[in-house]
Amino acid sequence: MQGETFLFELYTEEIPSFYQIRAISDWHQKLSKLLPENLLEYSRIETGGTSRRIYALIHDLKPNQRSEMKKIKGPPQEMCVKDGAPTPALAGFAKKAGIAEDEVTFESWDNKMYATAQVNTGGQAALDVLPGIFENLIKGQAFTRSMRWGSSSIVYARPVIHYLAMYGSTTLTFASGTWEKLAPAKQPAGHFILGPATVKLANASQYVEAMDKVRITVDPQTRHEKIKGMLQAASGKDSLILSEKLLNEVNFLVERPVVVRGSFAHEFLEMPSIVILSEMEEHQRYFGLKDAASGNLRNEFLIVANGDPEDPEALENIRRGNEKVLRARLADGSYFYTDDRKKKLIERVDDLKRMVFHEALGEGMKTVFDKKERIKEISKIFTPYVYPGVNRDRLLRAGDLIKADLTTHLVYEFDHLQGEIGEVYAEKDGEDAEVSRAISEHYLPRNESDGYPQSKMGLLLSLSDKIDNIISGHLIGKQPTASQDPLGLRRQTLYVIEMLIQNKISVSLQQIFLQLLEDVYKITDQKKRHELTLEMIRFFTGRLATIFEKEDFDKKLINAILDTGGDVIVYAKYLQLDSLRLMKNDENFFLMLATFKRMNNIVKDFLAKNPGKTITPGVEEKLFESPQEKRLFEITNTLIDKISAVSGKERAEYEAVFKYIASVKADVDDFFDNVMVMHEKEEIKINRLGILNNAVTSIGRLLNVEMLQ
């Protein structure tokens, strides 16, 4: 039979953009799974919505489920038949399956005989199945915060006003369960302020077009592009400051978008542009404009609102109202800025002594002033690895200033601008450009969408700040657990690893942590220093595995390379794994890794069966009885030399080692084909085991062969 379009729309109070965007995506994914599971046939699914409505269109939905024969399993055979006679269990299963008892068969399931029946499923009317599916969507939609309103209502992000269900030209009302708590509608609602009260919809397939006729754009992507085009047109000769994040948000604030241009007093431009833009974007959801020629911020902005482009009086009211609100906010910002500028940034440093970083760190370590002092000391230790040519005076100056803007009114009001305000104030104070830039960059990255420091001093101080956060967290026992990470140490660690890799910084974590714990954190107990160091190295290793897995490296190789024991040099580990990309299709290389594991097993097995026996690195060539022994001895020595020559700073060094390993497979196979390692003469046997042990020991510096399978 020919299918019709099915429409379901849930109409609600205004839902935050990030909730609704997620819900629209979830509905599409769940419907794509639930419809086939329920044997419903259709051509395609379309989901969308605005801040007040979410909808699903199921196109060409067949009126009935598909029929399907399905094999079902019942009780075990011994429960169904006793002493040759059928039991009530068999009768119950036959009744459930809708067949006669003698039609039940017994088949093996997991090596045990069970009652089995073929049943015909499906065939129900689609409209009998759909209410349960959409009840599942509504009740199962997860929100960060949900609410209940009224005495018998459902739980959802915001109050539900009504639902609309249509199949073709037929409007439907669902019964029982959740649907008893929700009001049905006969037609879609128009705009909640601008009207019309309802929208005439003759057929579900015409939903998007019918809404568009009353200027309500329900499709999110269409609305997104429409708003973007309107903003670009309204910017005229000026340059639009287009934030995709803000555009995505306003896309779910309006149903009938119009763009209105407003302005503010020119004198407010004396404030830092980041403050004005923050007021406009973060608080008011306005788009800023720049002069196309100079690149300077203009004292005009664009508002995306619900409105009628043919109603000039309404648009004027929108403009005046938004200008009034922004004027008040900018006046506050101007006051804070003027008051902040009465004091230079360097004069604020002592105020950091009254700001607590973490109380649990104790006296001499708990204030932000103490923290910035630690950052200075850490940066001096990191300098040879990150920025050996740094001007020491500028580094210490930046270290003193990096947290000073935390004491300003503007950062108190706009805490997300910390660092950026500091850079602006430092520039106005006449500080060195490198110092000023480092103040803002040392916070980077703050989140996944943030950039990384671009200057060397910014990088140096960013690493130092984050390392201090990580060590401080471990010192006070706030390490992440499986369910909690109160100080965000996982994120901080990932950023440190990314910066070390991106900037090709080879540094020994063990050496750095031990030195910092002793010199900066004044841990006098050597045992405690080593325990904390091992704890943090394990933590870094876990984060490294996470990063490498996202890079699509083989998990077994990741474990083998990270589990070599001892120190961790992040960049060197990355180079090892990265060089393996070239070997992923080289069968000889992976067969050789298996051979190294075989060598390791032979040596381990011998030592386990011969307690007290040892295998020394020394191998005596005079004990060789075959050319294969000599060749394996030469291969092992070459491998030892190549691995010893690796600096850990160039990928090509690892590539050369791995290519060499792949190249000698035939010779190594020749050894195992023609040489008996466990020779009857003890001295020859130990000598041959020595060759294998040397090979395993050498490769063990790069990867743990025991982790390979």
C-alpha cells in the first residue's frame, strides 16, 4: 500500500538552544533505530524545530507493520516434557506462541535443547505502534535539568503545551499513558506573540511549507542560513563579526527572524573591544561590526529578533529597547574599566596575597600570589626544553603579572576574560609586547574549542601553570577518580600532552617531577617524592593512551609502547607510534614483533624452569656452531646500536629501526628453522639464550613485547 507522511510536533515553552539542538539530533537517531525495530516501513525521517517546538516527519510511512516470521525460544526441554508427557510449561509456551502443542519443536541453543516456535510478528497498524514510540522519545529524552509542572504532568525540559499528530490529512489523538497528561492539538500553533493562533495544515507532508507561509521557519538549517544571510545583508559595508556559536544560539531563540541594526554612544569605544563584544555576545546575543577599512570596532551592532520586516514601528521599538539595555550594561563596564585604570597591573600583584588558590595547600602555598611564584620557578626549570633563548627579566616580569588581572573589576564581572583583560591593561601600562601577550596566552587552551599558545613565552607559562595545577591537585589528594575530577586535572593533563607533542618538546617527566617536588614544592621526604612522581607518571600514561587511541593507533601497540617501565618522554612516545603508521601494512614487521615475543617466552620459560640460573649480556662467538647464530648475533648488535642512537627527537630514527626489524625477518626465520636453542651442551645453550635475551632487551627499550598478542 502507498504510504503517507506522518507528523509529530511537540509544542512547549521556550527551551534553551543547547537542549533543543541535542533533542532534535537524539530524536533522529532514535527514530532511525526504533522504526525498523518495530517493522515500520518508510522512505526517510526528518527532524527539526525551534525553541518552542520539536517535530518529526516520517515520509512515505506504510499504514501497517511489515509481517515477519521469527523464531522464539521457550523453556528447556526437560521442563517441557516429563516422563514422555507434555507439562504446563509446554502448554504455556504454545499458547504464548499461538500454536498447538504438537507444533512446538526442540532445538539446540548454546548446546542445550529448548522449546522453539516460529511466530508471525508484525502486521499491526502503524498508528497503533507510533504512540509508544513517541512516548519513548519524550520520556527518554535526557536534559541536564528537567522539570515537573502541575500535579500530574510529565517530566521535560520545559512545560509542554500540546502535541500534534497527523497521518496524511488525518489529525490523531493518542490514548492512555503519557498521552492522558498531554493536550492534543488539531492544527500547529503559530507564533506565540505575533500569531496567527493556529496554522492551517491540510496534510502532514505540507508542514514545513505551511509554517513558512506564516513566516515561521521550522527547519533549523534553513533558518540558520536565512539568519546568516540577513546578518550579512544588514552589515552593509561594515565587516560582520560572525560567531558561529552565537549564530547557533540565536537560531534557537527566534521563529520569525528579523535583523535590526542598533548603536551605542561612541565614547564607549574607549573600553577594550573584548569587553564590548563580551557584553554584546555573551549577555545580549548581539553581533558586533567592524569598520572594513580600519578593522576597528564600530559603535553599532545587529540584533536578531522575532518580528515583521514590514512593521517599521515594531522594528523601531526593538531597536530602542535593545539599545537601552546595552547602554546600561556598557555604562557599568565603562565604570569598571575607568576604576581599574587608576592602578597599574604591577601594583595589583600584592593583592593576590588575599586571594586563595586552594586552602588545603597550606600556608606559603595556598594563595594566588604563592601560585604565581611557583609558576615562575617551574618556568625556569622548563626553560631549557621550551624556550632556551628567553630573556630572563621578561620571563620573571610576565610571571609576576599573569594573575594580576584577577583583582580587577572587569575580570570579576567577566571572569571568562581573565588573561585577555590582563593583556590589554599590560599594553596600556607600557609593558613589553611579549610579556603582554603571554599574560593572555598562559590560560590557553581553556577548553576543546580553544586555541593553543602561539608565542614561546605563552607556551612556557601555560605549561608551567597547568603543571602546577596537576601537582597541586595530587598533593592535596584531589586526583581524578572514575566518576569525579573536581579540579579538571584530566583536561589539564591532556592539554600539557598536546602542547608537548605539538611543539616537539622532549622532556623527562620523571626528572621534571622529581626536581619540581624537591625544589618548588619543598617535599623533603625522598620516598614521598618518588611515590608522587610514579603516581603522576601513571596518570600521564593513561591520558597518553586516550590521545593515541583517538589518533587511531592500534591499542595493542599503544600498550606495548607505553608499558616499557621507567621514564616517560611524551614526544618520544608519540614519534614511536607515529612512525608505526608506515609499518601498518608491512606483514614482515608484525611477524617480527611476534618473533620477539617468542624469543622472550623462550628466555622466560628457561629461567622459570631453572631457578638461580642467569643469562648474561656477554655472548661468545667461539661457541657458534652455525652461520645462522652468527647472523642473529650481528642482527642483534646492529639493532642495539640503532636503538641506542635514537635521540627521541626525530621520527626518522624510529622509522629506521622499525624498517630494519622488518628487513631481517628471513634471516631470523632461518635461525629458528635451523638452530636448536636448547642445545644439549649447557654453555652453547646459555650462549644462544644470550643472543635472544639481548635482542629482547634491546627492543624492550621501545616496546614491551609481552603486551603484544
